[in-house]
Amino acid sequence: MSPQPAKPMKDLVADGLWRDNPIFRQVLGICSTLAVTNVVLNTVVMCTSLTLVTAISCMTVSLLRHWTPRNIRMMVQTLIIAFYVIIVDLILKAYWPEMSRNLGPYVGLIITNCIIMGRCEAFAGSNPPAPSFVDGLFSGLGYSLILVAISVVRELLGMGTILGFAMPYFSSDLWDKWVIMVMPPGAFFTLACMIWLCRSIKKKEAKS
């Protein structure tokens, strides 16, 4: 695989967090949006797991890039990702079993998240370990920022709480809780609004 031109670290950070954000720019990895973003704490744990797996997997793929045959590189990448996901899943089951039960099978499904495979294939397979780690880390953080923002909106409007703490007005009788926000249709609606908002800001930046 031919190496890509080296990017400054600040560009990798900006790309992952904003310019090439996996959700509102590429609309990748949105299955977990429907699954876990009705509660902020679940979302934070899920996003932390995905970010760590993405960063470490990208670094590992980069370290092995010169020894990985091109015709089996995607199988090797999948095995690397699966290895780290299994470790995260076992740690959660051992030290936070309640959270592990809350997330159910979705931690294991990180293996199939196309953001991780995409960064391993598009960047880590042809770049040194340090930039690959940074690229994976900030791609995961960019993904996490959007999902956490969605989960805050959903939990606040649907339950009147944030991280389980009751919020003034939203937890009172004055606010009629939107039950739909903690259901899958609420995730679709909030995700669509978030993508629309971020892309509108992006268009204004491009014009200025």
C-alpha cells in the first residue's frame, strides 16, 4: 500500500473532530446511535470503548503494516480489532457488570463498526504508528462528541435527567416528557437534526 503524504498532527485532530467527522460528514457507525444514546452514561462508556479500540487498533495495524500481506490485510485488521474489543468487553464484565448488562451485545458489535475498519484501511495501513494513533483517537472522539450530544438531548427531553440527575423544569410537572425521545424514532430524529446543524455550520464556514 503506497504511503499517503504526511499530515501535521493538528490537521489529524481537526479532521477527526470536525472537518471529516465520521457521523455528520460520512454518516458512519450510526447503529449505536439507535441502541445506546437514550442514556448519557451508557453513551459515554460505549464511546470511550470505541475510541480506545479505534486508537489502539490503528496503532497496531500501523506497526504491522510492513509484515501484513496485502491480500489478507482486512482479515488481519478484523482480528486486531476483535482482540481489543474482547479485552474491553471482558473488563466491563469483570469490573462493571451492571454496565455490561446495560450495553448488552453492542460492545461486541464494535468489531463491525465501519469507522474503525475505515481508519485502519484508509490511514493506519500506510502511515507510521504515532500519526495512526492520533488519527484513530480523534476520529473516535469526533464520533463520541456527536453521540454524547445526541444522548444529552434524548435523556433530557425523554426522562428529564442528565447522567441520572434530575434537571430543573424538565423533571418537574411543568414538562411533559417526550417518551418518543428514548425510543429508536427519537434517535433518528435527533441524529438528523444534529447532522443538519453541523452541516449548516460547515457551509457557513466554507462561505466565510
